Amino acid sequence: MLHYNKNHIKLLALMGTVIIGLLSFLLFKDHIPYGKEEEDVRIVDNNDDEIFTPDHALQNQQENEESEIIKVYILGQVKYPGVLEVPRDCRLNDVVEMAGGFLPDADLMRVNLAIKVQDEGMYIIPKKGEELPETGDIIQNSSMIGSQGQNQKININTADQSQLETLPRIGPTIAKNIIEYRKQNGPFKRIEDIMNVPRIGEKTFQGLKDLITVN
């Protein structure tokens, strides 16, 4: 027969308590509420790639247009005449500065320095007292004011290639498109009809409407 002293009894009681506690934990651990912990869970997206929407695409397109480089030909009374690469929507005054500035005999009263230059455009800075031809590519593509044709509108039904190219945003390709359109469809009945020509949209038309006529 076993005889237990007080120490044995205490040890058995302690072991029993530990076993009961362990069993209780194992039985009830799955029932412990985790609501608080779940509330603290956050999904973190570490993907730094930008998501492009139609607004992003339009903004990027506008930024690309603004940063586009065009070529213009400046000659006459500037220090370094020639073909220059400039940002689109650049002003003539900026082009003159890129060309080294005016020469002493430049006639500034006959030049509009505030105009925006156009791709493939030719801009003449005249000399004081100098007479420039009233016809031909040079005068038609120049930026001079005070010449006879400055306030005259371009008749898009009769204008030739060089005359059409004097219009804003109208280069050789679009000028040819206008002439080809006339051949295939007859004269323009109203100035808005020019938007039927390939590569001429609403934005281009807004820059043309005060400069063209069909009469």
C-alpha cells in the first residue's frame, strides 16, 4: 500500500492543475474571439506602378504636344539666320533670341514678335527701308506686319500650295490634302467644311477661322 506524505500530495495537486489548465486551453482556444485582431488587419499594396486612366492619357498627350520640337527658318536681320529647332508654341521673339538677337538695322516696326511660330514656317526680319516681294514663299511665310497681304484672308478655294502653308498648323502635307479635297469634292461652300480635310480637326480650325474665306 502506497503512503503519500504531504510533499507528494502537493506535487500531485500541482501536476493536476497544470494538466487541467493545458487541457482547458487546448479545448477552448478555437473559441477565442478574434474580432479585434481582424479589425486591425490592413491590406497594403506595395505596387508603386501608376494606374493610367483616360484622364492620364489625355494629360500625357497634352504634355507631349507641349514638349514637341518643331523646325522654323529665320532669316534677315538676325545674327545667326538659319533653321532652328524650337518648342511648339514658341513665340517669334524667342526664336530671334535663339538666333542671336537683332542686327542694328532690323526694322522692328514691321515685325510682330508676339506671334506663335509654326512648324516649317519661314520668318523674315526685314532691314529698315528694305522692300520685300509681295508674292512668293518668302513673303507668304514671313511674320511681317504692315505688308499688303497681312490683313487679307486666304481663299481656301483658290489658294495654292505655298499660300496654304502660310496658315497656322498647315504644313506641306495638309496643304496638299486641301488641294486634293478641292479636286475630288469641288469648292468649299463654307469655311467649316475645311474640317472634312484629313488631319484638320476642331482645334486646327479654331486657329484658321479668322484667317480663311471661301469667297
